[in-house]
Amino acid sequence: MKTGTEPQTRPPQHQNRQPGIEHEMIPRPEYVRADYHASGKLQGKVAIITGGDSGIGRAIAIAFAMEGADIAIQFLDEVVDANETRDLVEAHDAQCLLFAGDLSNKGFCDKLVAETVKEYGHLDILVNNAAEQFPAESVEELDLDNLESTFRVNCFSMFYLTKAALPYLKKGSSIINTASVTAYRGSPHLLDYSATKGAIVAFTRSLSKQLIKQGIYVNAVAPGPVWTPLIAATFPPDQVAKFGTDVPMGRAAQPSEIAPCYVFLASDDSSYMSGQVLHPNGGEIING
């Protein structure tokens, strides 16, 4: 059932570290809709999902598991969330590997791919989803260490993981990148984050042209506001309480509303799409 523009309320809250802890959020995000009906779209597939412990990544992991895929999840150090996600994935008779580590480290990215393939024997889907963001009111206030970290985690990791994964991907495989509505409309207080998301759109389009002759599909999803731990870890309490109310639908999405986009792009249903971006963004009209 579509939820439309029903208002959502949440108490003011803030977490003091990136990328946030899902089990501390009030209310907890919804990771799967009660009326979601799987149909084996990803049966026998293996997927790596970065940032898969919580938020959109958790919802993707569970949806993929429901569709028949085995999962490898990267997370930074949120062990409780990661273990909970693994339990949820395994409840759908799928396997789930957990890898704690920093995506800005190329060696870790190489290890993530190599150990996933060693365990499962193959790799079919790479979801580059993890991200961080640090608000700044002006370019003069940008912390240069945060600027570099944001690009390394949000962008460099996509190059590292794609390069590591390509030897194992074959015709029909999918690479799906998480962009953002901020790549299209901008964000004055998330200048560097928005720039990384614009780079991800260009990366997606360019890589798709590079790999299409090999039959490897490259697409992206550009969500609008979504209720995830990253929000609680980014903004002050009063902004968290009203987060998402500025879009036409008047509310933030639940991760459960975003994950089906990834299922579509990972499955044969999207067999005539590459280099494209899906826009689950609460009704914002996007050009570009």
C-alpha cells in the first residue's frame, strides 16, 4: 500500500558519530514492507553491499535475500547493527558474510571482494552504497580533513571496489551505485557530499559505457530524504525532527521504499537499462 503524504513524527535526536547507529534511532526505520512479495528475482546470485548494516543498505540486503541472493555486507564498526542485519538476512534462508573495515582503504576493498568470492565462488552484484557527510554552512567553514574523507569514502571506494570486482563479474552482472537528490538540486550545507554524489552520477554513466560491451549493467539510485542513521548522526535535533518535510510528499522515505529500486536494477527486469538513475525522492522533479 502506498503511504502518500501522511505526516510522520519523530522526537528530536542526535548521534555524535558517523555513520550512525540504527538500533539507537527513535523510531526505528522500516527495512521491509509487510506487503512485499518476493518472487525469486535474484535466485542463486551473490551480492556485495557496502554500508549494508543499516539504513538503505540493510533494506537492500534483506530484499535481496528475500529474492534468493546470498549477501556480503561491509560496515565500518557498527557490530550490533551488522549482526542484527545478518540475522534478518539468514531468516530468509540466505547466507550473510560480515566485513568490518574502512572503504577508504584500497587494501580492505580488495580483501572484501576476494574473500566474498572465495566463500561463495562467484560474484554477480556490487552495490556501492556506503557514504558519509559533514554539514558546513559555507565553503570557508569546510574542514579539509572531512572534505578528503568524504571523497575517499563516497567516491574513491567505488573505484577501488569496481576494479577489484570486475575480474569476477560476467555478462548479466550488475553494479548499482547510490547517488542522491543532492546531485541534482544541490545542498548549501552539504557542499562536498553533494559534489561526491554528482561525481557518482558521472561515474555511473561513464562506467556503463565502458562495460556495456561486456554485458555488465551499471546504474544508480538517487534517493531523496530517507530515515537512516546517517541523518541522526548528521543534523542537530530540531532538524532531525522535521527531516524530509520539505519535499512534495511532505515526509522522509523509509528504507523499505527505496530497496525495491535496487532489486529492479539487479534483476533481469532492467535488462534494457544501463547508465540510468532512478529517483525515489518524494515527488521532486529532476532534470538531468
